[in-house]
Amino acid sequence: MSAAPFEGLNMIHPETYAKHGYPHELWKWLRHNDPVHFVEQPEGAGPSYWAITRHADITEISKQPDKFLNNPRLTIGHLPEDRTDEFPDTLIQMDNPRHRVFRRLIAHRFQPAALRRMHADIEDIGKEIVDALVQNDYGECDFVEKVSAPLPIAVLGWLLGAPKSDWPLLFDWTNRIIGAGDPDFQAEGSTPVEAARATMVELFTYFAKQLEEKKKNPADDLMTLFTQMEVDGKKLELMDQLAWCLIIVVAGNETTRNGTSGGMLAFVENPDQIRRLQEDPSLLAPAVEECVRWSTPIIHFARTAACDYELRGKQIREGDPLALFYGSGNRDEDVFDDPYSFRIDRNPNRHLGFGVGEHFCVGSHLARLEMQIAYKNLLPRIEEVELAGPVERLHSSLVGGVKKLPIRYKLKPIA
């Protein structure tokens, strides 16, 4: 077996992704040479783990939630103190039967039929944000700051029922939780876990007050729903209600935000695909799917083997951690024709950007809608677009975050 490229590259170190982006060359080598690869972390680091890089294997593992558990770890850490077990479990970390019960509590609010009733309101939110960007025919901006960050926060703030004046707070909290290990967001003198914990206290304090207010004055919003949810005839405990607020704010924001940013970067680097969309607006929906495949906002999630299991001749033992690298699965040559080309007409497109199996993203329809609204209101007007500076990425091995995407653009005159 030939040596792996970038052999010293640490696949679960946040700095790897901040400096190099996704390690596609390494993942490609692993898919072809050692797709179920055991990574022995050195003494004093995080746990050793199995790196799973092929689409079929990620799917096989994800579709057996009773054999591969989401608890006790959400991600594989590169340091011993990179622990998430002290934080309250959200839907992402739950295993059955609790996961199935809690998922049913919320799933109906994010189904296409429910979103159709809110489509006009969400459309207005998105159009207002994009319209603020395209005031002039020429311009420069940070696309993350102007479009891909404020759009999901505004939609989620509206869905939750949070006052519009508080939406910037939601934006700040999600940055500080997901980016707790990033120099731009990390509190001075704090470890990433300490920084995330302190931010979570702020978030929970805020939402505890909001939830109490919703009990007194219910409305047609998610926070009211959380106060009314029942399991086995009993209302949810406050901590469970707060966990729902946490996952909506953080998971709902970060994936959409970074899918939109990553997709825009792909369009900037492939302007012919902008022209294709302008010529054929019916390609908008498949274009969003390709943006999600291309950017794959979640880098990896962890699973823990609940039993001994053989995969491609490798013996995975009960208790072994596994890292499912979705970005690798979304470049798998066995599944995608010409996987390193960005093609908005790709069909079929069985990407793993929203996960697979029982933990498939419950907010995937909303994420698609938000991305469609952003691109529909912007891309048809673009005549020219290019990078106006370096792209800055988040220090994270969980979220493939684009912190800054400076663009320079020229718009077509409005007919």
C-alpha cells in the first residue's frame, strides 16, 4: 500500500480545516486504499477512532442507529478535554427510543406542507436581506456578513418567536458556540469547552425568560410549541425545552449559513454555472442540491459501536468511536460521476449533506428553501463576480465554516 498523501494531516484538528479546507486528496486516497481506516491518536490526545470515508459505508452505519450510537460523543476531539457529554442532549445526540419520540414532536413543523404556509413570510425575509446587498450596480462585500449569515438567523429568530431586536444575540451565540476554538470567537483565557459553556449559560438564561413569557402569552411559534410539548402525558422539563432552542439556533443556522456561503464560493469559481442558471431558472432546485454536496457543511459526526461489527474486513469492537466524513462521501467516485466538478444539473445527486438514515436533518426542507430564496434573488442579476480577498475558514472539524467570503460584483441593470 502506497503512503497516504499529507500523512501528517490531522483529520479531526480544527486548524486543518482553517488552513487547508477539506483534505480531499487524503480522503480520496483513503477511499481507494483504506476506507475503514483506524487512526491511532498519540498519548495525551483525544480517542483513537475509525475514519469512515466511503459513501456506502457512511450510509450502512447511519442506517443502523441501534448498532452505531450518537451518544456519548457528537464529534471526535483532538484533545482529551474536547468533551460534549457535559452539555444537554439535543436531538442530534439522542439514541432510540428517545430520538424517535422527540423527533416526532417537531418534524411536522418542518415538512413541506407546513413550510408552504410560511413561504411568503420567509420569502419576504430573504428578499429584504438580498435587496440590501444589490442597491448599486457595482459593489464589494463580505457575502457571509451580508447574506448567508443574516438570512438563516432572521428566519430562525422569526420561527422561534424571538423579538427582531434580539436576532443579533442569536447570531453572536451561535458563532461563539460553534467557533469556541476559533481565535476570532474564543474568549481570552478560556479553553474551547469553557468558552462554549459560558456562551450556553447566556443562551439558556435568555431563552428561559422567553419560554416563561410564552407560557403566559402563547403564539404560533416554536418557543410556544416547546412549552406545550408532551411526552407520556407530561410537559417537557425546562432543560429539554432549552435544548430545543439550542439546536434550532445553532444547528439550524450553521448548516444553512455555510451551505449558502460554500455554494456562493462555488458559483464564483464556476461562473459558467451562474450563466446556466440564468438561462434555465428551473435548475434552481438541483443547483441547491449541488451546493450542499459541494460544500458539505458538516465535516464529520461521530458514532460509537454498540456491538462488535465487521466492515470491509475490519473488526470494529464494541465501544469503538467512528468518524463519518461526509465531505469524503460526497466526492465518492462510486456514487458521483465526475465528483470534483461543480454541476448544477447533477442528476441523480445522492449527497450526504443532510445526513442519512434516522438522523437525516429534520430542517433540510427549510435549509433548501432559504438557499433557493438567496440564490433566486441574487444570481439572476449577476453579470460579473469575483473574489475580492482571501476566503477565511472556521477553526472547526465539525462545521466547514466560511467566516469571510469577500466578493466584488457587477450587476445587470434591472429591465
